[in-house]
Amino acid sequence: MNPTSTPETIELELKFGLRDCGIDRIPLVLKDLLRYDILAQANTLKNAYYDYQGVLHEHGVAIRTRSVGNRHEMTVKVRQAAESGLSRREERNIRIPEPVLDYGALDELPLPDPVKTVIKNRSLDPVFENVFERTDWRITQPDCDLMLSLDRGSVRVDNRESPISELELELISGDVNRMIEFGCQLADSLPSFMAIISKAERGDRLIRSAHPMQDLKPRQRRDWLNWLSRALDPLSGPAPGEAYLALEELGEPEALVMFGEPVARGELPLGLARWMVELSLESIRGTD
């Protein structure tokens, strides 16, 4: 629950998956980058995600309620076109008195027709929840204002669970390229990878028992980068063999030399996350 969020905005996030990285390491890396200490704010976030027979997920819509202490909000996100390693989503946040859907507010939103039908029929039910500790650092620089968040917890569906260990950068204002560079500078000092699986997708896959590595293998070179990210994610095990295969299929000899052996051992070598983000940017810009 970000107090700077507006009722209607485009959310721009860059996300890194972490492994073997404690919360105490982040302030040390931040101090090295910023040359000063920065205060953190920690909260426990309780989220419930809603759907009806997968209709919302199919149409790129996520509806959730979030509670932080005695504050509650309903959030509606609509997936936008992929933009490199960035997550780009239309987002609306609506304050609610208790963690229950406000159907009246949902009725007013411009959403895909199948989703509007489900809302009109009042058919939404909670399908999964996640509880995690979020630690926020507000970082303000002359050319970029951003929120850095470390999320640690899990997504739960019945007796199935997927751990969350993510570092997210959300652009509040300013230069998105500066946010990307700052994120890569952070990731250079942390065992990390460019993460693409959202909490909503994580829950949906648990519901369907849909293991990421059971998806169809990519046919285009650029799609192997997403496969690499999914193979490195805890939801996949992770799957070192598939991650190495993705590195091979990407056809980047220098990257294979630098990262191949540690990735095959199940490690996250420093520099991997930056390389993934930069390769993703090149692909989107048409220099693939």
C-alpha cells in the first residue's frame, strides 16, 4: 500500500528475484551507492486475490484487497504490453473500510467485457492469498524519484506454497532509464536475476498446478530470456538445467562463459541480473 499511489496511474516496476540474501545486506549496498544512510519502513502486508474460473487472469486483470494494520485498499491492475524487463500495468487503488470487495466501485471501471460480466454477476471469490514483510526505502535523486521495496514471504493456495524474495523498484516520477540503471547497480552486488513472475501469476500457477517448466519451450530467441527467468525462479525449483539450456539458446557466447557454469550449479552469479535486463532492453529496441 503505497501512499503516493494515485487513483489511476500506470505502474512501472523493475523486479529482481533474490536468493541467499538477508535483509541486512540491502542497506549496506544502498549506502555504498548513495554515500549516505537511508531510513527504511517495514510493514506486514496481507493480500487476497480474486477471480472466477480464471476469467480475470485470462484477460490480464488482477483484483486484490490489501491490509496493512487497520488500513485497507482494493487494487485493480490491468496488464499492459511488455516493456523489456519492466512490468507495465494500469493500476487503480481504492480505499475500503474493510478487506471486502467494493463491487460498486468495480462496476464503474473500464475493464474487458468478460471481466465486467463476472463483476456484474458478483461472482468473484478469493482464490489465493499472500502474506509478506515489505521493507520500503524512498529514494529521491535529482533525475529520479523511486520506491525500493524488499518483499519476503510466500503465496499460499491450500497446502501449496511458493516463497517470495523480491526486490522491486517502482518509478514515482522522473527518468525511467535512471531507475533501471539504479536497479542494475543494486543487483550488481546481490545474487539476483531479472524476475518476471508476478505474485498474481504465482498464485494462478499454484491453483492450476502449472509448473513453469511444463510450458511449451520457446520458439523465438528473445523468448528464451523469459524462460531463463522462469527457470531461475523458486517456483520452478529452481531448474538449473533449463536455465543453462536457455543461456545456450540465447546465443551469447560471452554470457555463456561468464554465467554458464555457476548457473548450471544452481548459483546466481553477480552480473547476471544486469545482463538479463540489458539484453531485454536490446530486444525491445530492435537490436536483437
